[in-house]
Amino acid sequence: MQKRGLHYLFYLLGLLMFAVVVAGCGSGGNNDAAGNSLMKADTASTEESSDGGAAQNASAGAAVQAMTSEAEAPAAKGTKDGGGSSAVNSTDPAQTSKGTAGFTGSDVVAGLNKKLIYHANLTMEVKDYAAAQTEVRNMVTLANGYIIEFSESTSEYERGGTFILKVPASGFSSFLSSLEKIKNEKLQRQIQGQDVSEEYVDLESRLKAKQLMESQYIEFMKKATKSADLVAFANQLGAIQEEIETIKGRMRYIDQNVSFSTVELRLYQTDESLNITKTKEQGPLMNRASDALQGSLHALSVMFQWIFIFLAAAFPVLIIAAIVVLFVLWFRRKAKPRGHERAERTRMANREPHQPLPQKADEQPASVQVEEESDDKKPE
């Protein structure tokens, strides 16, 4: 039994030694592979340096391609890094717009690395449109916001207006709560959130890559000795700078919309509310009748005042006109008898000698008078 135990012990020791030897060989192989990789890297770097020296004296096209590949390498790396960070920071849109109270002011503080754009749509039926409009303007001023657009419409059935507002994102929730306190008959609300963190990170990475390319092109332009190389570098630099400005503009747009949330509000008053408002404004019947009578008296007084003013202004002209009219009438009356006398004289002068003078209408012949007298004397 003791011999068998010793044999088993020797076997175990032999297996352990064999395992140690195999492990040592594996580590040595890894070290050799690492050494070979380092040697290859050094060789590659040496070749790249020699190629870089040759490319500096080559044509402008080769230099542009080499520089572009060098500049795009960190851009791709930054994009990958940005994609990873945006995936971590991104939120589910369903969670963002979930429920009417899906947004609170703490969301901005909690998501410091997030870029969230909020947009709210509200439709509200109010009893008094003019009063509600005044309240909205006051609320916007108190919230340090501003009005982008306002349109108003009036018809036979309703009167309303649409506001497009910008308010600070930190007070977005409180501003919506203030709007809901306006006296209304109906209210519809919809809030939407958009996470642009991934796009913003991508823009930052692209901007860094383009700025690096810009600096490298500037260095190449300083070292360029040929006019063809200089022109090629200048064209590439102009295109890169244009892309940089486009990226910066988009980033500014995102920052502005993240800092200020958009609220689209529509207020309207229906026909029934308008009739109630008009009835309240008109007042009782006797008051309206009294107002109408006063208005008529006022209109008459104004009319008589203008007539008096007109007569006062035309009084001198009327006096002169009256004098002229009286003189014309007097002259016509005086000239009329003279005209008759002249006509009679002319007629008498033109009468023939054997013709008797014309008798007047009241004169009758003598024979007729005698007959009439005899008839009167006869007895009946």
C-alpha cells in the first residue's frame, strides 16, 4: 500500500511539472509575439516618416489625400465615442411625452448632459377673449418670454387668436400651469419632447474634426512652395470652413431651442359667449333708450351748430346777393310800364285811317244801349 501511495505521489508531481513547463512556453510565445508586433510598428512608423518626407516633395493631390486621411481618423474616433455617449444619455421618447405631467422643471437639472427640446400645443375656449388675451400677454412678460407670432380672426360664429410663444425651459412647467388658471370652458393640451443629445454630440465631433483639418490645411499652405499646391489647399480650406460655419449654426439653433421652449396657444370665444358678452355690455332697456335719446339730441345740436356756423360764414355773401336781387327786381318793375307804353304807341301809329278805334271791352255800341233801354221800359 505504501508503494502504491508513493507511485501516485510521483505521478502527481510529474503532472504538475509538465503543466508548469507548458505554461512557461506559452508566456514565452506571447512575449515573442509582442516583441514582433513592436518591431513591426517601429518599422511601419519608420516607413511612414520616410513616405511623409517624400510626399512633402510630391504633388498637391497626394498631400491632400494623406492629410485628409490623417484628419478623418480622429473624426471617426470622435463619432464612435459620441455615439456611445449619446446611447447612454438618450431617453425613451415615450417616457418623455408620457402623461400631461410628463415634464417638470427638474428635468433640465437632472439631464445636464442632455439636449431636450419641448413643444406644447394648447387650445382653450374662453368666456371673454379680450380679457384672456391680456392675461396671456402679462404671463409671457412675467415669465421672461417673448411672442414670436400672433394672428387673430373674427367671424359671425366665433372670435379667436393664435399665439406662438417662447419661454425659458426652466419655467416651462410653471408657465403651463399659469395658462391653465385662465377661466375657460374647454382645454386641450399636448406636450412633445425631442431628445437631440445624439445629434449634438455628433455635431461636436464633426466640428472638432473639421477644425483639426482646418489647422492642418493652414500649416500645409504655409509650407507650400508651388502655386498649384497653394490653390488646391485654399480650395479645400474654403470648403472646410463653410462646413464649420454650417455645423456651428446648427448647434446654435439647438442651443436656442433647448434654452427656450415653444408654446403654441389658441384662444377662441364662441357665438354664445359673444352674445352673453354683448348683452352684458348693452345694459338694461331704459338705459339704452336714454343713451339713444341723448345721442339723437347731441346729433341735432351738432347739426344746428354747423348750420349757424355756415350762416355766420356766409352772412356777408348773402347780404351782397340780396342787394343784387332787389336791384334786379326793382329795375324789371320800372322797365315794364315803359315797355307797354311804347308798344301801344307803335300799334296806334301803324293803324289805318278808315279803321275805327278799338273799343274797350266795357264799352258797347249806341244802338245796343237803346234797345236795352226800350226793353226795360216795356210792361211785363
